[in-house]
Amino acid sequence: MKVTVEDSCIACGACESICDAVFSIEDKAVVNEAAVAGNEDAVKEAADACPVSAIIVE
């Protein structure tokens, strides 16, 4: 699974609150690629919760 965050991210923190093992907030959400494996369901939930649909899961 590949996870990217687009520049439209508003750093609201929703993804981090759902899956802080994978997402952290700096200027925008940052993905910890090493933590994606094993957290796929939470990553998908975080992507669905993003208010600006900035998280892309492939």
C-alpha cells in the first residue's frame, strides 16, 4: 500500500488522531512509510476522514 499526502492538506490533525503510528502533522501531514504495514485499516479510515481528501491510498 502506498500512502501520499497532497499539498491540499490543511494539517487539521484528523489523520493523526485516527492513526498516529503512520501520520504526524508538520506543515502538512507526514506519512511514516515504515508503519503503514500492519495499519492498513486505520490508514484507510484516516483517508476517509480527511476533510479535504488530501490522503491518497493506492
